[in-house]
Amino acid sequence: MQSATAILTGNLPAEPNSFIGRERDLAELARLLGEVRALTLSGPGGIGKTRLAVRLARAVLSGGANGDEGPDGPDEAWLVELADWHGPVAQAVAAALGIREEQGVALPQTLAEALRSRHMLLILDTCERHVSDCATLVQLLLARCPWLRIIATSREPLRVRGETVWRVPPLDLPPDGARDAELAAHEAVRLFAARAAEARPGFVLTSDNTASVARLCRTLDGIPLGIELSAARVRALSVEQIAGRLRDRFQLLNSGDRTAPLRQQTLRATVDWSYELLDEAEQMLLRRLAVFSGWNLDMAEQVCSDEAIGADAVLGLLISLIDKSLVVLDGEAAGDARYRLLDTIREYAAERLEAAGEKDALALRHRDCILALVEETVGGMFNRGEPPWPVRRAVYRRGIAEYGNFRIALQTSLAHEHPDQGLRLCIGLRNMWLPHGDAREAATWLDRFLVLPPGSPGGTGEPRGDRLRPAGLRHAAALRDREPGAEPGQR
């Protein structure tokens, strides 16, 4: 039985610097760990799973996260690091705990017997390279060791009976439009400020740099590793310079703590680690999904399937990428589940798509998919008479969800000098531009396509420049009349 004077044992490492944020996460995780015996912290690379697991273990041992753990709580905690381990997981656990193998007895059985009566918290860190082996061992230990609790960190769940999966969220980010005085209260901004002060003593948030810090944190998706790597750059750059260079984040954030595992020393190495654990089909789908700003299953099947990936295989691969923390489930629109990539993952996948020689083909397939969607749904909404309000509302909501894809499709048509497809997109979107308040943007896109030579090849269908250009000109004039301060009929 654990007492208030129990000596806490184990091998948890000392924290190298201050732990920032996640107060609510820690409280909820400690509560969960009082109810379940297997807890997996899952999330993409650099999200802070290991640091959170160690902090949680310390909180549970001390009773600091949700009060006294009581007589059945753990009185020791051990960390087993598996990232660079190449043998059986049972051997790694035995080595960390100092348990010797018995001749003639399988090591997992020896471990189960040794841990059977111990009130222990066991952390299996970075399980993704050994996920099947970890699952088998965890299932055995849970069945044989009634006082044992296990925290696993992994980019995908173990999928064992009794496992509770906690998706580690990004750090709390300030919303767009937040005032300077409010920005510094958010976790991501606090982390940047703390690590920047370590890199350049005397660094503080000011009214001049706080907005740039917030923009930088949003660009990096609130991922702690990216924020810490960027904060280290204040040794040589201003915050504004760092934020401005994050379009090439993998080049900018190319060095970090020399003592950290290689996979965590650069942002690229962290994402490389996840990508290389995928099989060939998963890698192919991930890089193809980079053409979307967000998507539903039908769109992924249309754009990403071919001879190499059958349409019937897309769903299974998509689920696998969600499980491996590379694709994010992003709510629903028009009754369909929506998915997206974090910006960091999307940029990486786009690089891989280009390196594979698939960039142009996938961009055009994406454009044609969006063009069909626009002409059939958004543009065609009023072609069959005035639709009832519920139909219009559903179409508007779908249009808002696809706004990023509309812009990508327009940019693809412009880059490939396909004015017919560009004009068709603009005209089809006429019922979205004005309600969304984007008359000026719509007119700008129309002008860009109207100056291209008519009837340029490309995309679906035959060139229709003779019909499209007059319609485009009329639409541009109508949009100009809607701009603030415009005189009716000014064009």
C-alpha cells in the first residue's frame, strides 16, 4: 500500500527546462489514469508526447495533477525509450527495470511475474516502430499485473483491449483578430517567449513583436517542436524575420539541440521519421493529399486514385493516416466528414509530391474535381430556379468549406494558362463571391483570365472561349459595380 511517506522510485529524467502550458490536459489525463490502466498519447511528431508523458507521471506520483492518488496508486515510474531500440520490446523493458532473463522462461513471462505485485507506472515511449510487439507485451502485462498502469506514446494507437487513446492537441493558439494584450496568455505564445528568452537572455514580448509571435505560432500549427526551433533563431533574427521566412520552414528550422534524438533535431527529420514508417501506398496517398486545402472522402477518391491506388483502397489508407496522426479529422460539411493536413505536414507532402514527379498531374486532377463541383453544385444552384432556403444554406456551407480549394483550382488554371477553365470557375462561383463579400477578389481573378489568349487547351471539355469571354466580361463589370465606392456601370 502506498503511503504519504513512500519513497518514489524509477528512472524518470529531470526536465531540462520549464514545462509550459497543458494544465487542462494534465488534469484530464491524470483523471483518466485513475480510471484506466492503459493510456496511449498519440499525435504527430514534435507535438510533445514524451514530455507530456513524463510530466504526467511526475504529477500522478506526487498527487499534484488531481489530488492524492490513494492507496492503489503507483509508487514508482519507469521510462522505456524505444525510438532507437532494435530488439524485442520485452528486452528493452527488462533492461530499463534491471530484470534478468531466466533460463528456460520466455522473457515476457518473467517480466509479468516480476511486476505482478508492484504498484508501477510504466511509460513505453515512441512505440510506432514496434507497435505490434508493444501491443502483445502490453496485453500480457495488463492481464497478469493488476497494479500496473501503462502510458504509451505513439504516432498510432496500439489497439489493445482496454486502451484509451488520447490525441495530444497542438498548444493553445490565439485566434485571428485577438488583441495584443490577449495574445501572451496562449500556450504557444508563452512557449515561444520562454524558449526565446533562453536563446537570447533579455528577450521579452512587446507590443511590437507579440503579433508576429502569434502569427508564427499559427503558421507552425501550435506544434511545440517547431515553436522551440523557431524560438532558437532569435539569436540571429528578429521575430518578424523568422515569421516572414517560415514559408520555407524546413530550411529555416534546420538545426536544434545537439543532444536531442536525431529525429527531433530538425523539423524535417521529425516529419521524415513519420513518413518513412509508412508503407508505399500510404506515402503515395499522403503526398497526393497535399493538393487539397481540405477534402471529403469522395474528393480523395476522385483525385488520388488511379492504377497505383484503387478508389476502393482510399478509405482504408485514409483511416491508417488518421491513426498515424498525419491526417486530421476536421468536422463535417454537408453531411460528409472533412479531413485536412496540418500546414507543416502539407508542405512536406507537397515537396514529396513534386519530387515524385506527380505535382502537375495531381494539381490538374484537383482542379477538374473542383471545377465539376462548382458547376454542378455551387454554380448550378440557381440554374434550376430559385432553390428553397435549406438547399441554398447547405450549398453555401459546402462552398465555405471548399473556399481554399476554389483558390487552389483558380491558381492552377492561371499557372497552366487555362483561361477557359479559370473563367468557368469564376462564373460558376458567382453565387459564392458576393455573399462571402469577395467581389474585389472575384474581379481580380476574372481580369487575370480575361487577359490570357482565349481557348487555351487543358482540363475537361472543349475550349469555349467564344462564349466564356463575354460572360466573364459581364460578370467582371457586375462585380466592379458591387465594390465599395464603385459607381454603377463604371466599367
